[in-house]
Amino acid sequence: MNVNRPYETAYAGMATFCRRPLVLDPAELTGVDVAILGAPIDEYVTYRPGARFGPRAIRQADYLGVMDQWWAMDVGLDPFDILNVVDHGDLAPIPGYPDESHVELRKMVTAVCAAGAVPIVLGGDHSIAHPDVGAVADHFSPSAVGLIHFDSHADDAWEDGYRNHGTPLRFLVDEGSVKGENIVQVGLRGYWPPQSDFEWARGQGFRWHLMDEIYERGIDDVITDVIEEMSGLEHVFLSVDIDVVDPGSAPGTGTPEPGGLLPRELLKTVRRLAKALPISGMEVVEVAPPYDSADVTALLANRCVLEALVGMSLRRTGREPVREPSNT
Ligand SMILES: [Mn+2]
């Protein structure tokens, strides 16, 4: 037994995302394909706080630790064999000053884009979509960025002009970062926002797929439409509010709305979208560990990022998914 071997277990040592190398200096991101960073801020929630603890929980929600190979058995590849993925650490939040934190986050995401890497941001409340998507849109301007938004809430509310986690899409459209016609929303349900906000969004050219439509048609057909709706765009940002998933499966979130997606539907969908579309940025937000149970929400967010990496790997290699053959 070699007692000097390095930490290999998931419960020992420091947790970066899937034990990827920690690269804090943006100057060292050259050659990196994907940089994962945390945005531990939640001052802009309208109900229960706690998403500031999301990034740490998502990194820690991993029982595998150090492995030579992350074999995606449903697909037939190891994403870390194909993509150079690093953990870029966390935004240093300024507690109580979310606007200042947003400014710093925007700089951080901009630096990742400038290095040629795809930023994947672990939230944090959903107000961070404004700096996250805004930075990516600015970087690629004048080329348009499309936004696929998974959420139970539309997050494009007017709210008398106030910023909160229900208004980032309004800010993005009003400032011209993303055109309404390049936004597609998936999984909306419940009782918020009010009809006037849907009227505004319709006028801006937003498209959306309510949960009721997904029940009736099935997720795969709806996502085929989403891919079509994003066609022609060279850059797509994937924004995943974990509350798009049913709170029975993702209770660790601040504003749960019953009747959502199944975890497997979200995971398969994210993989499919990342294969089909040019993902230039992503965020997984609203994981609030204080309301979680047995880490299931944090683990789902962790795997959501992992499936995006698998999809991006398929796209990079031009491969079709090949399942590990059954041995029956
Ligand atoms: Mn949201």
C-alpha cells in the first residue's frame, strides 16, 4: 500500500469542477477550450436567498474524484480527452454590493472569451445572466448571439425597471445585447410574470415553449424546434435555471415551481443542444443548497455541465453518439 499517493478520492482534497486543473490567471487560459467559473452572489433574489452557495456545492457534488477516464457510456467518449477544461475559480464577490459584483463578473467572463475559451458560469442567482450573456454578446458583436433559456419563469419582467433575478432578459434586450427574436425559452409554467410581460416579449420576437406544450408534444420534438429556431446563429448561449426541473427532483432552489422537467430530460437535452449548436457560453444558476436534499440539485447541476461538455465534444469531433454496447 502506498500511503504517499496523491488525493484520489472525491471526499478528500480541494474540489475543483471534476478535478480539473485550477487556473486562476486569465493570462494562462490560452489554449483552454472551456473555463468553468463560479459566481457566488444572490443579493438579487426576490424570495429565498442561498444561491451564493451554489458554485461550491456544484463542485463538491461529485462522488468520483480523480479518474483517468470519464467514460460517457451513453455516448462513447471521454469529454476531457477531447476538450481542455479548467476550473477558473470564483468571482470574488463584494457582499452587499451586487452591482459591483456584476461589473467584476462581466470582466471575468470577457477575459475568458478573449482567451478563446467558452465560459461556463456556476451561479448564483439568475440576475447574473445580464453580465454573463452581455459579456459574450459584446465579445462576438456584431455577430449575433442566440439565447436558449431553460426556466420555469420568463425572467424578462419589467418590474418597474428594477434589477432582480426575474429581469435579466429585459436588461439584455433593452441594452441591445441580444435581440428578442434570438431568444427561445423552454419550460415556462405557473403564475409569473404577468401577461403584460408576455405581450412585451411577443412584440420583441421572443419564442417560448411552455411546460404544457412539452407535456403534450414531448421534449424531443420541442427541442427539434428549438434547434431550428437557433439555426443560422454562429453563437449560442445556454442559460439553465435549475428550477426548470420539477422541485421534486431539484428542491434546492429559491423559487420552486411544481410541474417541471425530469432530470433525465434536461440532461439529454443539454447534451443534444451542445452537439447541435455552437455553444459560446453557458450558465447553470439558482442552485440554493440550503433548500437542497441529499445534494440532488447540486449533483444535477454538476451533471448538466458535464453533459454540455459531452455534447461539445461530439460536435468538436464530428462523432455521433455510440452507446457502450449491451452485453445480453
Ligand atoms: Mn431564472
